[in-house]
Amino acid sequence: MGEYYLLGIESSCDDTSVAVVSSDFHVLSVKTVSQTSIHKLFGGVIPEIASRNHLAWVIPAVDAALKEAGKTKDDIAAIAVTNYPGLIGSLLIGVSAAKGLAVGWKKPLIAVNHLNAHIASAFLEREKRPEFPYLSLVVSGGHTSLIEISGDERTVLGETMDDAAGEAFDKIAKMADLGYPGGPIIDKMAKGGDASKYKLPYLLKNNNKYADEIVFSFSGIKSAVKRFLDEGEVDMPSLMAAFQDRIVELIERKVKLALSRKKYTAFVVAGGVSANSAVRKMAENISKKYGLELYLPELKYCQDNGAMVAAAAMDDFSAGRFSSLDFDVAPTVRPKIH
Ligand code: KG4
Ligand code: ZN
């Protein structure tokens, strides 16, 4: 098989994004229509509004992505689209558009799991892919998952019991009236703070119960931060630095626990929160310490985008594994949906 190009469509949350990616993981174009300025007004994503904007922008984004890539529909080998997990109305728009294009253009269709897409974002513009088995950490607004990947087999080693990491950042920022989305704001603010000024707990009350388990929990820290905020005057940069440090420490502990149980070749960290400076530093330190090859997406590919969707479909395409036209969408992760 020579070089080929896939079109990737992402619409699982509030970003409409379409990209053209070549079989060697080179990104020819990404066109993203961000709705952040709209949802910012409400302090979070309003699903109904998100779906309506996807409907308006998905086809213009396809046209723009093809144009920027210097390609036409005839150059596209297949269409990849996110079908779960995500907001149902949002997913339906991207999936319906992809199905329509597949029929109209007579191209194969590949349904993509959003978590796999985030993992594949770390392979964009990289020459090599990691050898198996590798450990991947997906930290985003909707997920905090440690996943072991060995060939086609994916094993979820642990997930969050309550909030996702990005959700914790967003909720704290909302509570402290810092703006939306919270992650980038807190990341920036924390740089000017002194984390040692505030003492925050590690986990829930039942700390010891979960000491040997790969589970994440961020609601305890959230409550502790809330208590400081409720008390009045706070040194906000320092409180945010303490919060961010604690989140990262918690994640680090569980990554180390997974690494102590099995030998991996590489560590992949992806998802919106992988843009966080402290998370990136932690990933670098751990990889060095454990002799793992590190795969971190470039900052521009950390947030939801169409390029990672196309990247995640490469293996299916080369193996001729296509999705039939009747595949469904789903709000949560299911082991197999197509
Ligand atoms: O992956 P993503 O675009 O959407 C989901 O699939 O959820 O992730 C969005 C999340 C938001 O919660 C946002 O606050 C967080 O990623 N985020 C960050 C940073 N940049 C984005 N969190 C911490 N530090 C950052 N620099
Ligand atoms: Zn995402």
C-alpha cells in the first residue's frame, strides 16, 4: 500500500474539527471551529447549542480542510469519524455528515473511539509508533484513564471514580470565578504561586482503601479548595498552584503503581489536560526514571481535533476494517460498538 490520506471528523463535544492526515501521520490540514466563546457565557458546554453549531460548520470545515491540504475528495481513501464517547447530539452531527460523505463520495467509513483518537494524537508528526505493550494516560475534560495497549488489545487499568481531571480544573475555576475553560487559566496562574502555602489532601477520606488500586478521585481536593475559597481572602495563584500540584501528584502515584506491576516500552499521555505544563513535566520525569519512550502530543493536538481521529483510523484502514453504514453513537465507553 502506497501513501494514502484519511479525512478525520471530530464533533464529540463543542469543537467541530476536520483534518486530512497522510498514512505516515503527517497532518496536511486541520480546520477547527471552536465554540468556546459561546459556551464561555454559560460556564460550560450547553449540548443543544453545541449540536446546532456542529450542524452549521461541519461541511464548511470539510471543504476548508480539503482546500488547505491541496486535495480533493478523490484523494481521500476513507472517512474517519468519532462515534463515542461524547455528547449524543454532537456525535450525531459528525457521524451523519461522515455517513453522507461516504455514500456520496463512495468511500469507506471508519468509526473511531474518542479515547483512541486522543492516544493517536501523540503519534502525529512522529516517525515511529511505540512498541507493545505501552501505557497510555488519557486526561481530558471527560476522562482520566490509564490504558494498557498491546496490539489490538486495550485494557483499561483504572479510571476516575468521580470527576475527570479536566473537569476538576474547570469546576475549580468556575468556583473561584476565574473563567472558562479552567485548565489553561489555572496552569498559567499557578506559575506565579507558591504551592507550599496551602495543604490539600491526597484522596478521599478512605485514602488507604485505595492505596493499592489504580483509581483516580479528584472530588476530595475540590472540596478542600472550596473550603479555602469559602474562608475568604486567599492567595489565588498559590492556592491554584497547590491544587494543580496535588492533581498531578495523584495522577503520578497511579502511573507509578501501574509501572510497578508490569514492564512497558513507552508512555503515551494525551487529552486536553496533557497540555498542562506540570503534567508534561511529570510525564518527562517518569519516562526518564523508568526508561520509557515518551509520546506527548504537540500542544496544538492536545485538544479535540480531526487529525487525531484520522490518525486513530490508520490501523483499521490498512487492515481493511471498515464500519458499516448503520453504526451507532454512544455517550459512554463501551467495549465494542462496531
Ligand atoms: O480533550 P479535550 O479537548 O476535551 C475532552 O475530550 O474532554 O479536553 C478539554 C479539557 C478541559 O477540561 C480543559 O480545562 C482541559 O482540557 N485543559 C487543561 C489545559 N488545557 C486544557 N487542563 C489543565 N491544564 C491545561 N493547560
Ligand atoms: Zn477529547
